[in-house]
Amino acid sequence: MAGSLELRREHPDQSSRIALGEELSIRFDGHLFHLGLSGLPEDRLDETHASLRTSARLGQVDAVFDELRGLGCLVVLNHPLITWNGVTTEVPALGLLRRHGPVIDASSSTGCAR
């Protein structure tokens, strides 16, 4: 998020083209997931950032996705095939997608499954 704000300050003529975003880490069913958030609302950016981070830190995944649903920002599931906890018998993202898939707009499969 800081990078987006810095770019907007350095290039005010392009600020409408620079989305405000961040990567948010959440834990779901014992797995670590990373959500790329883009297009966060500028008028309540600090409040939104703090609220999402607090809910994620407290393990309140449903609250995170409820808030994201209301924000209307782009939600990308980053690295969905990586098994951060070493489990390889199932794609861990399937459970997350079953529960919160309607809020996730896309996935980015950079990296390899471990």
C-alpha cells in the first residue's frame, strides 16, 4: 500500500491510474494464503487497512471476506498451488474457494507447489 501511495505522490497526474492495494495474508484450515487486494477506497484507506489486518491477525477469515465483499475491490488469490505448510495430498486452496470463492476475482499461480 505504501508503494501505491508513494507513486501517487510522485506522479499526481497519473494518480487515477494507480490502484491502491496490498497483499493480505490469512490463515484458513491451517494453511497460509495471500490475497492481492487492488482498488481499495482512498477515502478510508487507513481504516480499511487496519480493519482487514486486525481481522486477519485474529483469524477472522469470514470477517475479512465480508469486508472485501462490501469494498468492491479486486481480490486475487496469489500463489494458490503452494502448500505453505508442506501438505501435498490436496490443493489447500480448494477449501478456501468453496467457502469464499464468490469474493475472489482471480488467482495468480506464480511459483510452484512444494
